[in-house]
Amino acid sequence: MFERKISYPVYYVPFDTPYPEDVELGAGWLEAQPGERCLLVASGSPSAGTALGRLAASTRTVSLSQRRGASARGAVLAPQPTETVIGALIDEFVNKVTALCVIENGDEFCEAWLADLGATHVTTGEAHPPAEPLHAVAVYAMTKVARAVNHNNALLQAEDKSYAVLTLQELHRGGYLPDPTRLAAWAAANGFTGAEIGNLRDYAATVHAGRTFRLRETRGPQEGARTQWEAAVAGEATAAQS
């Protein structure tokens, strides 16, 4: 069950927007939002005298390292978010945020995540440039993982880890396993938690490297399951065309 999937509107300021114009665009978006508004940063306070520091001085700011229980809610501006910030948006604030604007940092994970969320340009409304797509078989298999595991266990509980790892191994055997970072970004946009994302990336990297796992459980797809996934995907494609 996708309990933490972001459903509120998401906007972005492109990475190639020069500073401080990028901050000004984000600040303009934030000031135009109704209701509660906040600036969300990973740690500390933006330096005084900078464009971001001036914004922080006049805006409720939530720092993940200093918040002492304060939460991000309402319209949120996240300048150059780390994976920790993205994880908090997914895990802690998903039902408190009403709209999000991200100032990009050029990070592959963040940009792919925004693309998968269907983020739109903060001023033009154009869709975010697409990320490298996952093969339909990978999407089908990983969607089954998302529905099968307990998302409170971070993919560390034996049965959940087994299901995820066996799926990744079967995708790898079929040539469908995405790059670990690309897979993690898709997972972040499709119901996995912040804690799960890092573990999923590590599992995928281990599979890509050809290393083995010591699994205490064997719950999950067995070798050859990809033929069923392929058939299901082909059937969905045929149905869509009819």
C-alpha cells in the first residue's frame, strides 16, 4: 500500500538558474501561497546577508538539525534539498505539506525524483524534463514490492528484505534492473519511505556488483518469475491499445 506517496503539487526552480535569481523565484512562489508557509533546510540557518538568509529572516524556517519538534507544513520551499530533507518530506511531513517548491541542486537523485513526481516549472508551468525511464517490467515488479512489504520496517525485517532482494536479483537476471540511484529516485516518488530508499539503493548496488546476500527468509519471487512479469506487462500494453 502506498501510504506515503506525495499527492500535493510540486514545483521546481531549475539548477541552471543563476544565483540569486533561483532564490528570488522560490521566494516569490512561497510569498504567493495562501495559508502557512515555511522554508525547509537540512541544517543550521542560511548565512545572513545572502538571498537565502534574507528570506530565512522573514520566513518561518525549519532546520532538520535544530527543529526540536517543529514540522514543515503548508507551502514549503526546499532549497537544494539533501536526501535527508527529501526523506523527511516523505516520512514525516507528507500529510502536512500542501505544496512544495524545490530549488534544484544538480543532484541526479533529486532531479529524477522531481521528474517522477511530475513537478512543474515554477514560472512557466512546463513539466520537468523526464528522467531515464525504468523498464515497464521493473516498474511492474517494484510496484509488487511496494504493495507486499511493511513500510514501517525500512526493508530490514527478514521477510521484507528477502522480498526486495529476490525481486532485484530476478530483475538483474533479466537485464531490467535500473541504476541504483535511478531506482532509489523512483522509489522515493512511489510510496517507499526515506529509510527504505537508502537500503533499496544499497541492495541494488550489491546485486549489480554480483555479490550475494545471506537471507534469513526466502519470501519473494523465485528465479524465472520475470517471465510472468513480462507476460503481465505485455497484456497491459495490449489492453491499453485495444
